[in-house]
Amino acid sequence: MKGSWAAIRIIAKRELSAYFESPVAYVFLVIFLLLSGFFTFTFGGFFERGEASLAAFFNWLPWLFLFLVPAAGMRLWSEERRLGTIELLLTMPVAAWQAIVGKFLASWLFLVVALALSFPIVATVNWLGDPDNGVIASGYVGAALGAYLAISCLTSALTRNQVIAFILAVVLCLALILVGFSPLTDLLARWASPWLVEAVSKFSVLTHYDGFQKGMLDSRDLLYFLSVMAYALFATGVVIRNHRTG
Amino acid sequence: MIKVENLSKSFGSKRAVDGVSFEVGKGEVLGFLGPNGAGKSTTMRMITGFIPPSAGAVSVCGLAVQENPIEVKRSIGYLPEAAPSYTEMSVLSFLRFAAEMRGLRGEALRSAIRRVVELCHLENVLGQTIDTLSKGFRHRTCLAQALIHDPEVLILDEPTDGLDPNQKHEVRTLIRKMGESKAIIFSTHILEEVEAACTRAIIIDRGRIVANGTPTELKARAATGKLEDFFRSITRSDTLAEGAA
């Protein structure tokens, strides 16, 4: 067990430094911080709300992440396939699942760094008023559950082309948002029975992220994110195995 | 040390490798010859455990590749075709990554890196990003990665491809020298290489072994006494093969 963790750590370390060795990481961080600031303060009506909370920030986060997380995850496997290094990696003494977990972990840590760098918004709201920091923390925990990221990991294993991996991931994540997006569920409610509408919206990240935003940590929401993640990573393993089998 | 039995691989309806069997012992350097698309790389990939065979078995150092993939991978050094590497890394950090993945730490890691850097003449490019290197250096960086854990078995897919004549000569010499204490399989298109570095050669055509012997034996089978003529007499060029199919 100790040995398998060591391999995961080495792979994660290499992957994480690969982010920072290319300009991608910096571009990503700057765009994330600019956009999250813009959405929070300008679009999200941070000041008009008249309350000391990060609701404006967290409301927009699922939409902002819809584009940024696939951008962070698209290279994970597609780049390995393009360069041919997947052949090196998988002929080293590691199991495929270790490589998958290691790579996922690296991109997840990168995402956590990005989220952590949004601390000035937290500082601002604490300086201006007296927010419930427990709610803020729970919003961050929800944001850091890597459902989108695991899906991006899966799509990047499907192709050697990063652009295709990105677009596929955006489409899949968008689907996960839209099934719970109220303008759309309202439309569905016109002709479908309520239980169906509810069942469909249960598959949405929005539905399950809601609790985190309100500071209510529900084990069902947690289970939802963790199972999306586990399923996507498992599917990544299947894709990689099939790719090798030919 | 390497035992390949009745190995086959099909991709869809295409049979890339068809019932290949051979053995390579310690101190042997096996040259793997054949036209493009004959199944050389596929066979090597199956030996390293990168792709599973459709039928047949491979064992390395007495262990079956399919049953003990991790153990087997530990004892193999592999240079894939086209020598891939993480191009955004520097040579040193790439080699350090390879060494760590092979379980080397501390002083063992440093001395392993020193050894392969010297063997592959990478001293002057250690700090450089692989992206900026010439093809010859990239190739040797990937070769260094394969040698870093001083493996008992080396699988080298076209180790001299893209090198200039001096570099080719050096790599050949290196292979011959390492072959004294290891089991090596290397594939090549260059027939002189077989005479220069191999103790034995296998010629593979359309997935099947068509000849197996020492370079001298193979040469003797050609009317002209030249390896090239023998090669041409028993293999088909891929244009001909396509035409027949």
C-alpha cells in the first residue's frame, strides 16, 4: 500500500509541476481570478445584495468552472497520448489506476490553489461586514469536489486532441448543470409529472451544490459528487485499458 | 530471461502478430528485423506489458507478464518507438522522474542519474528543456530513461533511428557492451547494425517469424552472402503485401 501511494505521489508531483512549467497555469489562474471578481462584484450584485456573504461568488462558480475546469483537465491524458509518453508511463512499474489517481490528484490540487487564491474576496467580505464563515467554508468544500474535473479527466483519455477533450467535457458538464437549471426544469414541468422533473434534477450539480452554498452539508450531496467522481475516474480506467487493447 | 510463446495479436480483423515464439537469454542481444508494419513494435509492446496479447504468453525473468505486470515492468528498461518524453521538462527533471518511478531515492538516485548521463553523453544539456533539444539528444534522453534502473532486460524499439552515423556507432557499441550482462532485444531497419551488435537475429514478416539465427548463419543462407539480399528474399515490401491483400 505504501508503495502504491509513493507512485501516485511521484506522478502527481510531475503533473503538478507540468502545470507550472507551461504558461497554462498562470493564464488559468489570472482568468479565473479576473472572472470570479467580475462575476462577484459586477454581475453578481455583491454590493446591492446588502448582505455579508459570498452568495454572489458561489452562485456563479458552477458556470465559471464549466469552462475553466475542462481547460485545466483537458491535457491530463490527451497530452500523454499525443506525445506517446503514455507508453513510457504505463511501462513503468505502476498500475493504470495509480497513474489515473495521481494525475487527477495533481489537477485537483491545482484547482484548490486557484480557489485558495480567491481569498481576497473572503477578506473583503469579512472586512466589510460579519459573514458566516462556516457557510463560506462549506461553499468552498462544495466547489472543491472535483466532479467536473473527473469528467474532464475522462474526456481527455478519449482523444489525443486537447480541443476535443475540452469541448466534450464542457458539453457533459453543461448537461449536468442544465438538468437542474430552473428555467429548463420549469419548461419540463409543463408536461412532465413532478416526480420526473424532480428525478431528473437530482442528477444536476446545481441541485447538489445548493446545499453547500447554504452551508448545509448533506451526506447525499457529498455522495453525489463523490460518486460522479468515482464513476468518471473508473470510466477513465476502462477507456485507457481499451485503448491499449486495441 | 525473455520467453515468448506463440504470441499473437489482432487489431480487429487484422492479425499484427501471428504465433511468434522465441527466447532470449542473459548475455544475448537479439536483433529484431522486418519491414515496416511487420509486427516488431507490437511484439515489443506485448513483452513490456503495454498491450495485452490476444493469445500466447510472455514471461520475463521467469514471471508471466500478464499475471505479474508490475514485477515484470521493474526488470525491464524500455525505449518506445520515436523515443517519447515529456517535452516541457528539463532533461534532469525527466531523468529524476524516471528514477523516482523506478523506486530510486537519495544517493542511489543521484548515482543512477550520473551513470546514465555519462553513458548517453547528456552532460551539456542537463538543464535544457527537452523541447529545445535536437533529435539525437531527445533520443538519448529517452534511452537514458530506459537504463536508469540498470535493468536486466532491455527492449529498444529502433534505438538508432534518427541518429547521425557517429551517434549510431556509439549506441551500437553501448548495446553490445551492455549485452554482455543483460538480455536485450532491439529492432532496426539497418542490417549492418545486426552484424555489428547482435548475437542473434530474428526476421519477422507480416506477423510471423521467417528466419532465426546468428548473423553469420543468416548471411550464409543468401546466395550472395549478404544479409540484405537474404532479407529481401524472404520478406515482402509493404506495397507488395498491400497489393496481394
